[in-house]
Amino acid sequence: MFFGQNAVPKQITGQIYEKSTSVDGVNIINNTTQVSTISDSEGKFTIAANEGDVLVFSAVNLEPLKRRISVEDLNTTVLVIKMTAKEIELKEVVVNDNMGITAENLGIVPRGQKTYTPAERKVYTATSTSVDKVLNAISGRTSMLKKEINVEKKEMLFKKLEYLFDENYYTERLKIPADDIKGFQLYCVDDAEFAVSLNTKNKTMSMFLITDLARKYLIILENEK
């Protein structure tokens, strides 16, 4: 069954409610049309939608919510959206535990031995034996793996992200401290799904994904204190 494909989208006025936390800056995305908007300081928003469209609500401090628009929703004066605050359990992410324990300290590897990134280890393995070296050279696998080292740095993704959002978006909407923005950006480009959204220039999807990444990163920062 198809909803409202030929209908002209109607502007819906909505109000987000949550008693214990802020409803400012909630991302609202029409998952059907990819149109997006953001709630104001009082949780109010306006977005175009048809019957059957799915609205996705997300914010750093709120549990994600989906709402399929009905005929009643289209005819109501104000669409009421009740969201739930996220319960951030700091124990879910452990950053500093066992910081002093390394393979060297445990005697697993000699001190001073060269360490490799995952991509570098693949290159080392691909060129470590004479037979594998010949076979991999023929197949082009060695060349491909060496390219992974450059991809690993994610420099291009980082540059794309730098131009995607301004500083106020990070500090005001995502609640990321100004001094931690660069670190957060590096954290984001390391996420495979977010990297895809950057490469495909899907800003709507990037906005949706970055809110959850910000929540996780804030937990990490809290654990580092």
C-alpha cells in the first residue's frame, strides 16, 4: 500500500515534550522524503509530510523515536511528540581501565619492537614470504593493501566533515566542548556507517548518525575525567 505519493505534502506543526531534559535542537527527519528540520528551544518544529511518511526524531540526550504520520496527524493543530531521556550509564564504556597494561609490560613482545597498524600488518603479512609475495604481486593484493594505509588515515573524510557543520553545531546542538571538536570529528570518521554518509554526501543521514556518535563520545569524555 502506498501513502500519499501524489499528494502535496502538508506543513505539520509539532511540539516535543520531555520533562527531565532539553528538547532544544532535536533533529527531525522525514525518512520518506529526506526533508529535515530542528526543534527550537521550546521543542516546537514544522515539517512537510504526507500520510504514511515516517518522521525520525533524534538528539544526543533523547532516545530515538519514529512516528508514522496518519490522517489524524495531518488534521491535528499541533502534533504532540513525547520523547524519553537517555539514561547514560558511564560503566558501559570503559576507557582508562588497564591503561598501563600493554603487550610490552606483560612480556608478550620485546620492548621497542615495531608495532603496526591493522593496515600495515596486512601489508607485512602479504609480503613476508617469498611464495605469498609472488602470488600477491601477481594478484595486485599487495598494492591494494598498501592503499589501505592511506585510507586508514581518513584524511579526505576528515576534510569533508570539517566543512559539513560549523562550530556552533557541535557546541550548541551536540554539546561537544569546543576543545574536543577535532577529537570528535576523528571519532566520527572512524565510524564505517558515518563514513559512508560522508562519501555519498548524504547530509541528512550524517545529521542523524552524528547525534548518536556525539552521545557515545560524551560518555568517553566523562570517563576520561
